[in-house]
Amino acid sequence: MPLSRALIPLGNFFFKYRDLLSPVVFVLIVLCFRPRWPMNDPRLNVLTDTLGILLVVAGAILRSAVIGYAYIKRGGKDKQVYADKLVVEGFFAHSRNPLYVGNYLTILGLFVILYNPWAFVVGLGFYTLLYLAIVSAEENFLLNKFGQQYLDYCSRVSRFLLNFTGMRESLKDMSWDWRRVVRKEYGTTFTWVVCVLGLLAWEHYLYFGYTTKDLVYWVVGILFGLACIGWVAARWGKKTERLGSG
């Protein structure tokens, strides 16, 4: 059964407007709740920033692995929940929502970098509701369309927990399509990179101010420039179909 029937209408709303809601809510949270150092200690801040970055990278790697082995159209159709087939291979044989797990790891990492208790409460509260509602709407659609086939799939595979048992067997006959990963993920990856760099720069500015000689801003600026070059290259590769199509 769907995770929560009460959340289905909200999930359909979130699904339709998530590309706008998600970044707007994140920016508002960052503006309302300034970054903090744990115990006001810059050394501990380095540790929490590092942990946050690792979580963001872990989320991005998981998404890339999932999409590289088996792609599922999470964007829906006409901004509504849609699926033309039930994808059960690759990572989807070990978790029904590995892409959302990757997203949540990334969001969690960003809030770890921000390290503001209120941001954790408000931010994680919102994004938890967002994904639970969307998953409820998707499960309702899949149940109505695929019926017993979907119920059988649900009985075998956890909703969120990623079970690595048998992963090698699931992937042994599949090839990882890096072109599809770049084609589908370049925009999302660019967004995560910009968010991380923006948070680090904002945090540094609030505690140390700004000078043109500050090495941190130079490093952030260079990394941002490289991210922009990567985005343009990936965009060009997609538009010219040098990265394939679809």
C-alpha cells in the first residue's frame, strides 16, 4: 500500500512544483539561519564541513550509480507522476527509492555544513515531508497501474533501505553508461556543487569578512569556474547528442 494515503494529494503538488519549491526553500533557510561553528570551535567546524561534503558526495555517487545502471523517469510526464514500465533491475532490486535516498544524503550533507539547529529542524522537516509525500503519490500511481506486479516487487524490496546483499549479482550483466549519467545528472551535480561552495563562502564571510587577498574566496571562485565549464561542456554534449540521446 502507499506509504500514506493522506500525503498523496500533497505529494502530487510537491511533484509538480518541486523544481521550484526545493531550491527556494533551501535558499530561504540559508538566509534565515546563519551558519554556526560547533561549540564555536573552528577546528570542529572543519570536521563538520568535511562530513557534510562527504555526505553530499555520497549522495551524488549513489545517484550516478543508480542512473548509470538503470534509468527511471523520475521527472514524470507533464509534471505529473508517470511511469511507462516498472523498473526493478540494478539498484532498484535493492531499494525502491535509491535516487531519493541519494537526494536525502545530499540535503543532509548541506545542513551539516550549515550546522544550525533550527536549520536541521525546519530544513530536514520540510525535505522529509517532501520526499515522503512524493513517494506516497508515486506508490499510489504504481499500484494502480501495475497492480500485483508492483505488490510483488514491494514484498521483495525495501522502500528506502539499500540492501547490498546480492548487488554484484544484480549488476553483473549490466554495463554502466557514463554518458547517460552526464546527460541526466550534469544539472543536478552543478546545483549541489554551487550549494556547497556557496555555503562555505557564506560561512567564511560571516566569521571573517571579505578581502580580495583571502585564499578561501580564490579557491571557491576557481572551483565555481571549473563547475561552470563542466556544466557548459555537458550541456553542449547533450544538445549535440555526443553524449547520446534520451
